[in-house]
Amino acid sequence: MIIIYHAANSLDANMIKSLLEQFHIRAFIQGEYLQGGMGELPAADLVTVSVDDENFTEAKKIIVEWEAATVIEEE
């Protein structure tokens, strides 16, 4: 297992996990429930998404393309 993404929060991590699963890449979230224990302190770098080592290159490419995508807003 290798960390592929450092999420801002659990919602962000779940979006990335779902994105990878659409491409049949198994992803795992670590630290999802640690945020609640932080209270009002800033939770930094607690939530990560990992994939199997053999899926790292493909998963990284998918995430980079997703982050670079343009948001189209309709009026």
C-alpha cells in the first residue's frame, strides 16, 4: 500500500476513493475518523487515500487529470 493522496477532510478523501473505484482501482482511506478527535484544532494531513503499489502510476494519473479538469458552470 502506498499513499496516493493527502485529503483536506473525509469528504475529499471519499471523492478521490470513489473516483479511483470508477476505474476499478481499489482505494483505502486512513485517518478518516481522527478528525473528530481534534475538536477545534486544525486537522492537518490526517486523512489519506492509499492504493496497492501496482496501481500507483495509474491512480496518480487519474488524480492529476481530475485536479486539472475545468469546472463548467451552467447559468
